Amino acid sequence: MTGHLKVRIRVTEPWDFERLAGSAELTGWTIDHADRDNEEWEVHLDHGFEHHERHVGRLLAGPRYVGEHLSRMFDAVTGFPVRLAYRQDGAWHYAFTGMIAQRHDDDDHQDETAQ
């Protein structure tokens, strides 16, 4: 079985996402990175958020620009640009953009000490 890839997502659009959701930074995991042919990754959020009076616990992350692949995230210094969709009525709806980066175990420890 493939291990979970821990990720951190910083939502940049809409500009007031942090006010609406309580934080612009989301953490979660995916296993979709294991298949190189996956053009989009489903990210299961550690802590979801409310959007239009619905709880969002998963996001679909895809490259923001045509011709890119999410695996380039591993080469990025600060993150890789993504478009983000949430699931509603059986379909994915793209509503956000942001940056995705791999989250390391050190990041988990820093989150605990920052609180």
C-alpha cells in the first residue's frame, strides 16, 4: 500500500478566504501522487472548512496552468500553483486557487508548538 503524502495548501483566491474559512492554510493528505498518470489529486483535509453553508472535507487539486503536472510540486521551493475544487451535488466545482507544498513531519511539530 502507498503511504500518504502530507500536503499543505495555502489558498490565495478568493482574497477573503481566510476571513470566510478561518485560515488560509489547510493541511491534509493524498495517495493520488503514487500514480504518475493522475493529473489531479484528491486531498483529504485534516480539518475542513465551511463554504456556502456546507462542510468541505476534501479538495481536488489540479495544476493551475496548462501543460503542468502536480509532481512538479516536489521541485518547487515554496509551493506549486494549483486550482482547487470542492465536491457538491456529485460533481467537482472549481472555486479556489492556491499553492501546494509537501508537508514534513517537522511541520506537524511546529504547528503543535505554535499553539
